[in-house]
Amino acid sequence: MKSRQQESCRVITDYQSAYPDPIVLSVGDEVTIDDRESEWSGWIWCTSRQGRSGWVPEKYVRRNGSSGTVLRDYDATELSVTKGDALTIIDEESGWLLCRTADGRLGWVPKQNVGPVRKT
């Protein structure tokens, strides 16, 4: 993920999280990789040793066939947001934005669901 200056945006299209029990990984965790098709380039489906599964940025995992080692901490929590919600952008990865809501929740939102980014 690239470092960002403080930026904000507003949600232009509602988004409902599809994964209520997100995968959470730490550096060094071992995962199993499933070659599922994704509409999002740069993401792979991983399952942790604890049995949680989810989409993980491909560059966060050193792949060795159908397994891999996590290279950085990652939390796949997605935010359910409503049109008009204000978000502060923390980072960006492969078509998704890691954002904080006005009430302090942190999670991922598809970039296509937010309006123009403004520097704050």
C-alpha cells in the first residue's frame, strides 16, 4: 500500500459488506490459496490456519503453489456505507480504499462507490 496524505471523500453509492466474519492475518501467518476468479485484479482468496477465508491483496502474500506466507498485517473488514457518508482515506489497494468513518470504524470500501477525493 502506498502512503497517502490526509484525503477525504463521500460515498456516492451504497455498499453492503459481503463478509461479516473477515479474515485477519499477521506477518508470517501461513495461508492456503484458492485460485478463485475475482472481479478485482490483484486479489487472491486465502484461508488462514484458523479456518477464516477472504480476499487478500496478492502482493501481501509470498506464494508457493497453493500455499503462502503473509508479508504484512492485514484485516479484510469491509465497511457497509450509505450514500452521503463522509470517509477519511487511509490507503488504497487494487480498486479498494481503506477508510475511517466519522464514527471511527475502519475498513475497506470499493473505490467505485466513492466520489472525488479531496485533500484535507
